[in-house]
Amino acid sequence: MAEFSARDRLRLLAGGSAMFLAGCGGSNPPVNSGSLLGSGDGSGTGTGTGTGTGTGTGTGTNTGGSTSPAALTTGLLRDHYRNNFQIGTALSNQRIAANDLSAQIAADQFGSITPEWELKPEVIQPTPGVFNFSEADRVVDWALANGQTVRGHALVWHESTPDHFLQGSREDIRLRLEDYVSTVVDYFRGRVAVWDVVNEVTSADVYRGSDGVGPDRQEDWFNAVGNADYIDWAFRAARAADPNALLFISEYDTETQLKRDWLIQILRRLSARGVPVDGVGHQFHFFIDTDPAQALAAIDAVDNEFLGLINHATEIDVSFYRDPGTCWQTGTNCLADLGPNAPADMLAQQAQLMRSFFDGMVLRSSVESVSFWGVRDSDSWLNTSPVERFNFPLLFDRDGEPKSAFHAITDPNYVI
Ligand code: XIL
């Protein structure tokens, strides 16, 4: 049966303009702007703006007076995995600006920050020749001031490619890309430790089964260049600009066998050509019923190539809705909104999934970083994609309280 990953679903819905939405905040979920730190009255107001489904209604359940999440030991999550891997989260300026609870938890519990959209090409270079680093600087410097490392996401992504990037001849495109990558990586030299150099370049045709065309995504970049050489160009330019940065290829749905096989084919090709790839980023956008063994198999598949590659989990979340493909394609037949209170059995299922996944990850020495795609449930893009609905994908609830999933991965004695 055809399945649509979170990524494809966003793309189908956004009609390829996801980053426009991101740029104006429209694809961000509703955000409770009622202060969770002060003496709020519990009436969160949405700050989602722009087009798309981002006109958020507040989902805040602040009852006032709570100044910090209860029973959350300082640095617990980060420290628990200290000997295994870095623990990270995505974060955006939107949260930092308000100094909201997510930013505070991010500073306390996570050792690595991935700017959620500030380092994407449509933010940095929407118009030819002009580089705008102001948004990126804010979140990067915030993380560095907290002693955190920064994962740079992402230099090349088909959903955040301004039109001018692909105009002209193959040689024009090559020079422009090399200039972009060199300038950005050089600008952040010594500040951004890891780059997702290319994001989602594997074919999405996996959803057409054996009729699909792989291993490369044969869309905008591929068509403009004539083949997938842009991947090589981007990696070589990044290496030249900052020899100390770790360079990653990032992909979603590596927990799917065919997708994984195609990614491995690309890795073999890059290796044979001497392209400087240091690691694989597995996004790991899970569903509540995802089999964690499949995610671990993705790590093993990379390891079994013996290319010396590092593995990172880069965008973990657990959607409580496994919708049919039509929901993501046309917004129809989506599962009904669960409402503001997550069902207890699903929270337990999420906790078990996370525990099994982490238990497997600690056994795999090639894994050096594990990042979530947000802090609180209210942060997540999955509250608005594919439709506006309460989702519960992350480790902290809307009030910033650690959920069962958090306890399951930080306390071996915690009974789920
Ligand atoms: C998403 C962000 O969460 C949104 O805020 C933004 O509007 C669009 O991008 N895979 C990726 C991420 O590689 O960059 C996406 O992030 C989520 C899916």
C-alpha cells in the first residue's frame, strides 16, 4: 500500500511552497503566546500568521503561576546519554524571542540545536547575490551562548530552493551553488559544527513501489543540472569552506526498505567518487505504530557499508495519526482530531516506542547525535500538517511537563 511520508505530505499540501510558509510563519503550529511563566489566565492566543493552516487558535492550558516544569532535573536528558551521543532539538527564533518555556527547556535539556528554518536557502538568499544572515545569527548565537553545538540545516533542499538558484546553464547553476555553499559555510565556520549539506535527495518514488524511479530524486535540481552532480558540488564546496565541519546527507523514511536501499546506492556512488561525506542524518518522523526495529535497521544498513560514516537521528517526532494517503494529498479522510488531551494508551505506546528506539540506539556506536524536531507538543509542525489538529509528537506536553516518553528514555525503572 502506498504510504506518504511526512515530508511528501507537507510537500503535496504546500504545493512546493513550504518554505514560503515557513518564512512567514504560516507553517508553524499555533503557538500559545500567553505566558507560561508569569501569572497567565490560561487564555493562550495563537500567533500563527500567513497562509496555509497556520492561523492558530491558542491551545495554551496555562492555569497561571507555573514557573517551570515540575520534577524536571536539570540537564537530565542530555546527561543521561552523555556517554552515548549528543541530544538535540530543533528550535526557531520565534521561541527564543519570546524566551518561552520551550527555549528554557531546550537550553537546559539539550546539547545541540538545529535551527528549524533560519538556515534554509529561502531565508538566507531569497534574492540573487544578497545573503541575509540575521535570522540565522540569532538562533546560532543563542545556542552557542548556551554552550550548545549547532546542526546546520540545510544547504540544499528542494523545498527551500529559491527560483533563481536553478536558472541558466548547468555551469551557471554549479557556480551559483558553489558560491552559496562556500559563503554560508565560511560565514559560520567555527560556529556550525555539522551541516546537512543535502536534504531529501533520494527519490520519493518509493511510494509507487517497483514502478518508482530511483535512487535519485528526479525533480527540480536533477532536471536543471541534468543529473545528480549537484550533490557532489555541494559537498566539495562545503568541505573546502570549512574542513572541520562534519558534512551530512539527510533523508526521511530511511526506516522504509526501498528508500533505504536507494540512499545506500547514492552513498556508494558518492564514496566511489571521493565526495567528502561524513555521515547520514535519519530524520525519523515516526508514527505511533512505527516499528523501532526498522529505524535501527536503517542505522545498521549504513554501518554495514563500512564507509566509516557517522549516523545522526535528526528530526524525531511521533505523530499520533497514521492517516491514509488521501489526507496528505487532498486533505480528505484525515483521522479525526483527538482533541487537546492525548489518550493515555497512545502516550504509553509512544513511550514504549521511544524506549525501544533509544535502547537500540545506545548499542550502535556510529550514532553520535539524536535530535527531536521540537521541544513541547505545541511546537510541532505536525499540529498543522496535513491539517490543523492536536498532535502529541514530542517529549514535553503543552505545559512543558515531561511526558511518559521522556521518563521512559531517562529512567530505566520507569514503568510505562
Ligand atoms: C519544517 C519546519 O518544521 C517547519 O517549521 C517549516 O515550515 C518547514 O520545514 N523535514 C525537514 C525539515 O527536513 O526541514 C522540515 O521542517 C520537516 C520535515
